[in-house]
Amino acid sequence: MTYKTFFLALTLLLIAPFGYGQDDLPDGFVRVKTLIPDLDVELRYYGTDNFVGDTIDGYHSNTLILTRVAAEQLKLVQQELRKKNLSLRVYDGYRPQRAVNHFMRWAKTLNDTVNKSKFYPNVQKKHLFKEEYIASRSGHSRGSTLDVTIINAETGEPLDMGSVYDFFGEQSWVDYRGISKAQKTNRQLLQNIMAKYNFKNYPKEWWHFTLRGEPFPTTYFDFPIN
């Protein structure tokens, strides 16, 4: 067996348990806007408005990908919000493992702090691992976790949630007390409607939700976002 044949066989073996459809996504995954055409998608890691300040490895387009079951539940959230002249805006969904690896490399380069003032003004970069803002694995890579907010469907303006998306600090905690009554109400609206359709929140990030009973609870995928 030649080396080329060996590596081809190895690649097929690695992806075989999940299978790939005609659109090059693993079985069980979808491009979400095929199910929710009116969804507002703004993948922050496809651009530079994020804590790294650069496009992240694996993000080749502003295309939201999730497991089909997560997307189907998200569609129910969107349908209810549209009745109130509101809409979801999604900042991140499926995240390739290579993107997580990019975060790891960035966190170790201590002098690269281009967006510190916006996203982590009160946290020293050398403490990002210890304080668990950066980790070697992310639930996003399992395909059923997403980062969302709510916007006005007519104007596109996001509701004021009391902190920017991906802010590293207590201000992002769901029960943070140092925000206004209106901001607390907006956060609670997001929490309630996501919980109603079976999404569980991570309490230190008001925007972060994972589908309960996710289909790939122990698998971390690494296919790119195209």
C-alpha cells in the first residue's frame, strides 16, 4: 500500500462514523438559514470584531451551521419572536476545533492585546486560562451550542443586554446585579424563550445556550465553515 493510499483510507475511516452528505456537512448537520431564512447571522469569528481581533481559523464564510435538531428548535424560537416584531441574531454556532486551537495559540501570545479594551479590560491576558475564558475544548464544536441575542426585526438594533457579546467579566453573568432594570428584562426575555424550546444557558454568559439532549455530546468536530 502506498502512503497516498494509506492516508486516503485513514481519512475515510475517521469520517465514516458520521458520513457526509452532498453538501459536505456531516450527517445530522445543516446550514441553518436553509431552515430559518429570516434569521440574522453575524458570525463574529468570521470578521475582526472579536476578542482576538482577527478572522479565526476555520471560518471561511458567514454561514451558521448547527445540528439539525438544534436548528429545528431554534426555528421555533425565531417564529415566536417574529410575532413580537423581534428576531434572533446569532454570533456563533458550530465552531471547528481548529478555531479553538487558534484561541489557544492567541492566548499564549501575551503581547497581542489589540481588542483588550473592549472585550477583557479587567482581565490580564495571562490569566485567561486560569479564569476559564479560554479552554482546549468548546461545546460549540459539538454542533448544538450557539451564541445569540435578540434584535428589533425592523431596525436590526440589538436589545440592550448590559454588556457586549463575548465580554470577559462578571458583567456578562446572567444574574449580574449592576445593570439596569430594562437590561435585566431583556436578558430574562432571552433566557425564557430559549429555555422554552429546550436550550440550557451557561450562567456566566448571557448569550450562550446548548440544546438539551444534544446528539453528539462527546464528539468535537473540525470541519471548516464554508
